[in-house]
Amino acid sequence: MEGMDFYLYGSRCCPLLEYLGAEFVARLDAYPFEQMKRMSDKRQEWDANWKLALEAFIEGYHLQGLHPQLIPLADTYRTQRDVFPNGHSASISRFLIPSEQYAHRLNAKITDEHNLFMREAGIDPVTFQGGPADVREAIIKSKRANAKTAGYDFSMFDDEQLIDDWTVKLFPSCTFNTHPEGVLVQRWLPHPTDPEKLTYISQIWALPGRELPSYMGIPSDADRSGKSIRKPVYLDKNDLESLGPVISQDASTMPKIQKRLRSDGFKGSIYSEQEILIRQFYAEYERYVSLED
């Protein structure tokens, strides 16, 4: 966790590493945070409670309903979910593999998205000899072969870390979508007066001076040299386009779900086994709010 500062506005606390736990911190050991620079910092007010929005970002099964463009690319069915003490958690979602319930419905053809990821890994899609099932392994091998030329050191990373989405959540409301090239850091902060509003913060930290993958969403005018740090950009609440095609879909859905919580027919949520990260979050949250002063 080198390269990050943690602040606590309170008097009761334990040492940071004790709070995070050695096993949880080990998930992040390979990532050189101390070398990364902030390339993007977007902030926006959403009409929803912060806990409701957090729920959507620590489970992935809504992908097929809300993000249909990702169905051929992400396996949310076999996502690995891990829980740690003090409310922290982690998940690993396989990439460039569709969920098995959709695999038989998809055409076994190389898509534009496959071609994009291959090009960014140094593979020429025109000369590529293989099908969709071969793309993932080819990208992993190409990334390793070209790492030194691209200015990266992937020796500390497993093959899966080079391509899959490894996410860790720090309790209560911060997630790191980690990749060797950089990290998407997201936070959902409570509104100071209105429990049906929140502030969403999306930051991208990346290694300066390197060519970065397009999926990281680095602004075109960002200083990729790292000499100047990207300042926060406060987006109009109706500006969904600036959030990107995926997060904009989440953001547009949050107010609708918030309104439905006020329905006379809603008596409370029942969470499934697949929603273990949400259940763990609320168990820890209830532990905190029930503590006596």
C-alpha cells in the first residue's frame, strides 16, 4: 500500500495494517502505487443513497441486463469472491470469456472488441490464427513478451492479473479495479444532508510515460508524463456521457432504484448466496452503527 495516505477523522483507531489485514494487503503487493500518477478525477452528484450505489459496484450479475455490450467479454457467473476481516473484500472476474449461460448463444467469431484488445497487446488481428477462445491466452503471452519494450515489469503478476478484473473493496466505500498498467479508484460518499443523494468519485491512477490501454478511459488531454497531476472535474449531474459507456449505464439506473425503495410493496432486501459481498458489507455496517458512543 505504499504511495497512499490514509486519514481518519476520529480518535478511536487501530494501526492501518492491522485494520486492513496482512492477507488483504497481500492482494495489492504487486501493484506499484508509489509510482502511479492521477490521470483522471471525475466527481458527480447522484440521486441515490451511497450504500445503494455501492451495492451495484460490488456485484456483477447485473451485467447481462444493464451492460449488454459486455456479455461477450466478461464472465460474471464464475466470479471469485473473497471476504476479509473488518468488512474488506475482493473479487476476480475473468475477462474475454463470456458467462457459460451465454456462450452457446454467441457467434463464435472475433468481435471488434477482441480486435481492439489484441491490437493494444501488440497482436495484429489480421494475421491472428485462432478463434475467440484463443484470444485471451494470446493476449497474456503478448503482454509478457512486450512488457519490457512497453516500459512495464510484469514479473510480479500472475497471468490472470494481466487480463482479468481484480477488484478490492476497502470498507466502507472504496474500490480498486486493479490492472498492471493502472488502477480505477472509485468512492461513493454520503451527502451531508440528504440521504437520497451521494457524491461519486472516479479516479484513474496509472504509470506515467507509458502507452495505456483504452479501456482505462484516460482523458485525451491528460498529462501522461505525470509531471502535472489531474485536478478534480466536477460534472453536471446530467452529464452521463463523460462517465463513459459503462458507468453511465449504472449512474442512470441509480435514481430509478432509489425511488423504488419508497414503494409500499418494498419490505426489505433479501440477498442471495451470490451477493455475499453485499451481505458482508451490511453486516459490518450494522456493527458500526450499533456501537455505543
